[in-house]
Amino acid sequence: MKDIGEYIAEHSTRETEALEWIKKQTHIRTNHARMLTGAVQGRFLKMLAEAVSPRNILEIGTFTGYSAVCLAMALPGDGHLDTLEINDELEDLITEGFARAGVAEKISLVIGDAKESLARLRKEILEDGTRPLYDLVYMDANKREYPEYYDLVFDIVKPGGYILADNVLWDGKVCREPLPQDRQTVGIATFNEMAARDPRVESVIIPVRDGLNFIRKIR
């Protein structure tokens, strides 16, 4: 009997050659290939972004660039994606993947601490007016910091825009009673509670892989 994950993968659109290259290089050149977005979730992100029709996207947590490529593929000709990554050792792999996918001109890679990068973006958008608000934010970085990311990005998302957060089921740990008190689980659980109770948004958790929290800013 086939695993349901295998069945889903076999009956979903296959990934592009560039994404296959990123996946292979991630397994060869990193010790954390399990963090890779993968074909099914990547296709879902691309199709979701196409439905939302964003012109400006922010990604928090690039890793090796798989999800960034999927999101950039959904952008219009003048669309742009800013992606934040703390690990400068991945930069060469990331930029080569962008080039192979033909989306390098649509993406700006920012290396550094996510919260520091977000503070700079907030200033450029809200104070200097040199950048537009984002239509879509995708969060897939330090799980401990999800609540802080949420607070930092909320004002730089357009009304009617979206915040999408990955790994919000955290292998089912968020459902355990009592809640495990490791910082990752607490961070994700706190973030999910924040979104569920925030009257400025509507949200739904979608059980794709490790869970995606899909949040729409209504005011």
C-alpha cells in the first residue's frame, strides 16, 4: 500500500528542472534537507500566489531558495520578491538556483538577521516611503520568533493582503496537553493564538505537510 504522501506527489504536477536542481543540491550541500519546501508544497505556494495575484512579496527564511523560486514564478512581469536569509554560506547555492529558474531579476536576497532586516524594511516603507507595501508575506524562518515576525510585518502588508506561515502544526506538538515548553513549540503556538484572536484578520490553518496558517489582513 502506498503512503498517502507518495500518492499525493505522484498525482500532482512535477517540479521544474531548476527546482529539481535546487532539491538535489540541498541534499548534497546542506545537513538540513528536511527543511526543503518540496514539490507538493512548492506547487501549492505557486498556485496560491497566482490566485492572490501579488505584485510584491516578502519571504522570511530563504534556506536554499526553493520556495522563493515557486513564489517568484507566480509574479507578474514587474513583480518583485524580497527574501531574507541569515546563513551567508548558502548565498552561492541560492543565487545559482534563482538564475537557473530564470527569476533572478525578480528577487532580492537579503542576508542577515531577520528581525534587523525587517526593521530596515519597515523604516523604508513606513517612514521613508521608498518601498511599496507587500501583498503577501511568507514566513518560514526561526519558529521561536514567529510572534515577533507577525508584529513586525503586519503594518507593511496591504489591507486585503496575506500572511502565510509554514510549520504551524509542528509535527502535532501544538496539539499536545500540556503544551511542550521548548521555545519552538511555544513560539508557534503563541503565533497561532495571536492570529486566531486578532480581529484585524481572518485565518485558516491548512494541513499541507506540517501546516500552513493562511491569514488575510482585513484592516
